[in-house]
Amino acid sequence: FTRSIVAVYSTCMLVVLLRVQLNIIGGYIYLDNAALGKNGTTPLAPPEVQQQYLSSIQHLLGDGLTELITIVKQAVHKVFGSISLKQTLSLLELEQKLKDIREVVEHKDSDRITSYSPLCHYLMPDEENPLASQACGLTERDIATIKLLNETRDMLESPDFSTVLSTCLNRGFSRLLDNMAEFFRPTEKDLSQNNSVNSLSSVSLPLAKIIPIINGQIHSVCSETPSHFVQDLLMMEQVKDFAANVYEAFSTPQQLEK
């Protein structure tokens, strides 16, 4: 279970984080191009700063992913640990189990109230961490990169980002269940025994059979080329609107004065 669940989380997080980063840097490039004709202007985001800034994605692909795998593994064990491999589950019951896992991973089962998603922790290092760990080879003089990273963190901690990421995750887990639904189709025998059969709850499979099915979904989530899942996320209205808002916020001349 862990691999496919982590695949959904990491793909959604990577897509939304990259959209934020590319639109922030796009806004700065627009401002730099607009200021080209003015004497004495220093580029806000020269190529080396862009490279350092975008390399901060390594946190999600490295330490962030490692921590996420650990948390998801613990959540899966908490939800499925007491269930026998012989016990049968319907698709509806499986959907509830996935919701239970998400609640543990996303801290929805705790009393902590925060305005931002706890998943931000896996996207970027904590602010207290040495800045050198946030982009490869960062030095004290790289104020521009530090500014970009801090602005990105502010964006990731906004309620809008939390909403967009949550919407993407809902789509991702819904797609995962849709892909699995074909394995829970009632047979002709089931249909003949009960004409009013509800296919979502009537067919149950033992956990031992469900595990290889859900593990098999990892290919459709992150191995297909081109990835239909990633394309689906990028085409979501909420993602496109949020990306446009980020670009607009960072391509206004007021940014020059900050």
C-alpha cells in the first residue's frame, strides 16, 4: 500500500510545487525583461539564481520523500496492522481505509489547527534549517535566492496552496480507486443472484488479493510516459487559476520595490 499512496502524494506535491516555483521565477524574469532598457538595474533573478532556486526541489525528492515514506508506512500499519490477510474488503471499505490513512498523514486526526498544510514540511526545509541546505552551494551573499525561497515558503503556507494541494490529492486518490474498481466488478453469477446489486459494496476481495492490485497501480500514477495523471492535475482549473495568481503576484512592478 505504501508505495502507491506515496506515489499519489509525491506526484501531487511535485506538480503543485513546480507550478509555484516556475510561476514565481517567471514573474521575476518578466520584471527583469521589462527593466532591460533602464540603466543601472540589477537583474532580480539572473540565471545562476534561477538554477540555485529551482535546485531546492531536491528537498522534496530527497529528505522530504524519505520522511513522507516513513509517515505513510506508519499510517498504513496503524490502519491495516490489525486486519488479517484473509479478511475481505469491498471497494467502499477500501476507500474508507484510504481516508483513514490520509487523516493520519495529513494530521486531520489531531487537535492542531494550522492555516497551512502539514505536508509543507516535506516540500521545503524548515525555516530554522541552515540556508545552505535549501539550495546547492548557497552562500550568505546569495540574498536573491534566499528571498525567493522565503517567498516560496510563504506561498506554500497560504490557505490557497493548502486548498489546491488538497484538491489534487482528492483527484489522485479518486483516480487510484477508479483504477481499482474494475477488479471489484460483480460477476454474472453475482448479478443473477441479486438484481439490485450495488457493485461498490457487493464485491469483496481478501486483503491478500487487494495488496498486489494496489501495488500495481504505481505504474499508472508515476511511470507512464506521458503521465496521464500529471496531465490531469495540470489541467485542473484550481491548479491553473492558482498558478496564474502566483504569476500575477510576482510579475507586478511593486516587486521591484520590495
